Amino acid sequence: MELLVCIKRVPMVGGRIAVTADGLAVDTKMLGFTVSPHEECAVEEAIRVTERHGGSVTVLTLGPPEAAEQLRDALALGAHRAVLLETDGREWGPAATAAAIVAAIRDREATAGRFDLLLFGNEAADSADYQVGIRVARALGLPCVTAVKQLEADPAGGPEGAAGRLVARREHRGATEAFAVALPAVVTVKEGINLPRYPSLPGRMRARKAPLDTAAASFTPDPLERRKLRVPTSDRKGAEILGRGPDAVPALVDLLDEMGVLA
Amino acid sequence: MTVLCLVELDEGRVADASLRALRLARDLAGPAASLAVAIAPPADPAALGTEGPVLAELGDQGVATVLLLETDGLAPGAYAPAALARGLASATAELGAVLVLAPANTHGQEILGHLAAIADLPFVANCTTATWEEPGVLTLTRQRWGGSLLEDARLAAPAALLSVATDAVTPAPAVTPTTPTVLVHRYRVEAGELDVVATTEPGESGGVALSNARVVVSGGRGVGGPEGFGELEELARLLGGAVGVSRVVTSLGWRPHREQVGQTGTKVTPELYLACGISGAVQHLAGCQGARHMVAINTDADAPIMARADYAVIGDVSEVLPVLVREVRARKERAGR
Ligand SMILES: Cc1cc2nc3c(=O)[nH]c(=O)nc-3n(C[C@H](O)[C@H](O)[C@H](O)COP(=O)(O)OP(=O)(O)OC[C@H]3O[C@@H](n4cnc5c(N)ncnc54)[C@H](O)[C@@H]3O)c2cc1C
């Protein structure tokens, strides 16, 4: 099976996010970069599918030249090819991002054949727009399942003419929602679908030298115009200490009773 | 001018997440505009009858019109996101709605994502506030990084879609209740829009669903290992709640990922969030900041969770929890509950 995984470079923000003096960006001077846990899982899932069914994994990112680092991380894990849609570092909105990805997919498919399965992270760690995968699916006329936490791809199944089928499952209000769809399809995955592997040393060596397929992407502004980023403030005064150890339990139970949660 | 809000039902009532979205939708509709909701036909048609609670609940929210989205090939109660988005697109066009809102949960956002693509509209996710700066221009705040960072922004668009951060907006009734009119809105799907339909399988946990639990008893690394969760399960059972966990607990394989609370897990909005042996990293708090009350049990009086919690017991979870379980059970028995 031929798989595509779309990932996004984001800073590794720690316990508290720092904003630049003009309030318009996250201050990344002291930070490393990564991709969202959802996307780490998407890469892992794609590699597992090819380990079972053969085929290859292409990773794609739209981002600054430095996003090559995230592509190489995915190559080190076992992805086969990498595509960088290079920006000038400005932040792109979700509609423009989806349009650029769609154009790149059409381009590649014209020469290299169809992708059978297109994976995305369910939402990016920073913007959490929840729409790039869906917009791409609709533009390409493909079915789309989001928030997926279990995936079974079967290249032999599906109706006449399909590239196979997949069953995707996710949680919904304590139950499970299952979707059976024909391939090709778009799936946006969530952390928990698998536990991603660590890169091997030979994998990392290979990735360092691997060629990246780079194309320039030209910026389209988003209608959402940022005014300011800020860390939420709280007027909380901090926890009232009920006591130490098991001796504090009676006070705690009184409190639970007052809150009305004992009934 | 009409503001349209997607509403889902949960066990025959308006889902809590929908009530939260309705709050923001109503504020945006204001006195000058009308508030309409779109609902997919429920499995039980009586749910929308005058005898059921739903219309009264929507009336309390100030809803003027209820559109029942009906199409051929989609059974009542069935969930097909692409089709429902088509129904919403059709309802939006008919009403001339300028805004469509939905809760920022899986169904709400998935449907808005499709609608954004169908109608070529901007979709701003995880909004916490929104007001009109002038007609066609919104000033809004939305969560980034799971709510660890807020973005103030301006959106100039003739029409737009907003998902509402359910942990940042609390439900509230309208000042002036209404008697909503129910209209059947029939729409036609396009090719492929019924290809993705959910089949519901019973949950693995069998207990209370984490996302709507009134009480969440949550454990982190400080619980010490998978065995320690027996006490948390028992306490959750006694309080009619669900067990939650931190990411450390799921990555160590102590508990399944479906129990994870946080930015990459589930967002919860319980009455009580009891955090046992959880440090309170921003990514964890991103999932429980909407809790009404938070209590921490932690050996470290300086853990970051102490800044968010309302009350705390400083102590070892393995010593405090067994006593707490015993005491809660005894208190309930004494009260005959
Ligand atoms: C992009 C991203 C997304 C993330 N998403 C999530 C998410 O969805 N959910 C999530 O939870 N985390 C998430 N994290 C991870 C998060 O940053 C923390 O690493 C994690 O929440 C810590 O879990 P913890 O509190 O159990 O462990 P720790 O931080 O190790 O804290 C353990 C706590 O237990 C206390 N303790 C130890 N022993 C005892 C004892 N015997 N009795 C009582 N207290 C004790 C300690 O004092 C400490 O406060 C994410 C991280 C990233 C980068």
C-alpha cells in the first residue's frame, strides 16, 4: 500500500509557554522542535501498515526550511520518502495549508500513482484547527474518518475498483464508533492508536543522508487575523491544604459531601 | 440575521457540550438576530415531541427555530458526518445564517470541518469568546495548545464557522425563554456523503463515560503502578464517576489510553476532579481546567497542580486512598445512600 502522512513542525513547549514581546508569536528561542503526539502516532501507524502489507510511506510537511528536521525524524523511523513544501516561516491558516497539500498530492499522483491511505494527526499541537485532513479529503473526493484510535487496513477488501478497505474505530461517550470505508481514504489519528517506536541508529544514519523532495509554497493569508497571544491568567489563590496523610480524610469526605458528590 | 448551532442529544436530552455551544451562539445572536438549531433526527422520534424535555431545554436557551435535518438513506439516530454537514450547509443557505457553531468535540468539529470545505468558509476551532465588532467582523478568543495559550483575533468574513471550547464556556439559560418552532428541513446528499457512517459498538469500560462524568478520580505516576488503580476504580464506583489518568500512566502501559485526560486525551468538565499523584503539567490541565472543583492528593506541596486545585491533601496516595475509600463507603452506608 502507498501511504502519505502529513505532519507539522511545532515547538516543544514545556510547562509554561512564553510569548514574544510583540505578543504575536510563541517565543521559540530556547526551544527544540517536534511534531504533535498525534502525528508521531500517524507516522508509526503508516510504517506498521507497510510492514504488514508492503508498500511505502511518504511524509509531507508544509513549513520552514528547518522542518526538514521533522521529515528526517520520520525517515529515521522507517518512512521511505519525504516532501517539504517550503514556506518563508510565516504561519499558514488551515484552508491554505490544505490547498497546498492537495496541489502537492495531485502533482505526485500524476507521476507516481495514487496514495491508498492518507494519514494526518487529528489536530496540530499548536493550532488544533481540526480541518486540514477533512478539507484535503473533500478536495480529493475521498472518504474521511477523524479521531481514529484503531485502524485495520486491508488492501484486498472493499468493493470493486477500490484499493482495499479499512475499519477505523474511535471512542465516543464511553462506547466505540466504527467506520468501514473503501480505500483510498483519509484518516486523522489520535495518540493512543499505538505506542511509537524509537529510531534506530542505522535509521538515523540513513535519514541524515536521504534526499528530500522540496518545493516552494507561496503564502495565502488567512481571514483570521491575530491580535495577541497570551497565557491565560487565573485568579485562583492556590489549594487550601486540608491536612497531611490519612488524617486529612474526614475533612476531605466532609468536603465531598458539601460538593454533593457523595449522593 | 440568523445564528445556527448544531445540537446533539444524549440519552434523550440536549447534550451538555451542545448547551455550552448554545451559550455562545445565543450571545452572538443577540436581541437583533434569531437563534436556530439544527438536529439530526434522533433514534427515538418522541425525544423531540412536546412531552419530552428537549424542546423545553431549547426554549430555556432562547432558541427560536429547530431544524430537523432529514435526508433519504440516513436512518434516525445514524451518524454520517459528511451528510450531516451537507444538511447543515443546506439549512445555512435557507436561513441565510451568518454563523454556524458547534461544540469543539469530535462530532461537532468533524461536521464543521466538512461544512467548511463544502461551503468554502473559514472555521475557527476552540473559541472561548466571540463578539461582533461590526457586522461581518468578529472579535474572538480561541484556545491554542489545548488551552495553555489564548489567541485574541479578528475575523472578517461574511459567514463563518466556530467550534466552542466546552471547558471554557459554562451553560446558562436565556433571560427570555422561547417556545421553539420545529421544522423538518429536507436536504439532498451528494455522491459519497453516505459512505462514512458510524456503527456503535458497546464500550470496553462499561462504566460511566469519562467525557460526561460528574466525578473523575484521576491517577498519575504517583499511583505507583497498575495495581494502585484498584482503589481509584473503587472510589470512582462509589462516587458514580469515571477513572482518568495522566499521559505517563498510559505511556507506561498501566492503563488504556481512553482514560487519558489532557491535550491529547479527553477533555472533562466534572463537578469534582480528584487528582491523585498527578503533577499538573499544562498539557494535563488542558483536559481538566473546566472542572468545577479540583482536589489534589500529592506528596509534594509545591507541585504545579496546587496552583489550580481548590483543596489538597499532602500525602502518599497509597496511604490516603484506602482510608478515603473506606470512609466514603461508611459515610454512604450511614446515610443509606
Ligand atoms: C504535546 C504534549 C501533549 C501532552 N498531552 C498530555 C495529556 O493529554 N495528558 C497528560 O496527562 N499529559 C500530557 N502530556 C505530558 C505532560 O507534560 C506530563 O508529562 C504528564 O502529565 C505528567 O504525568 P504525571 O503527573 O502522572 O507524572 P509526573 O509529572 O511525574 O508527576 C507525578 C506526581 O506524583 C506525585 N507523587 C509521586 N509519588 C507520589 C505518591 N506516592 N503519592 C502522592 N503523590 C505522589 C509527585 O509529587 C508528582 O507531582 C503531554 C505532553 C506533550 C509534550
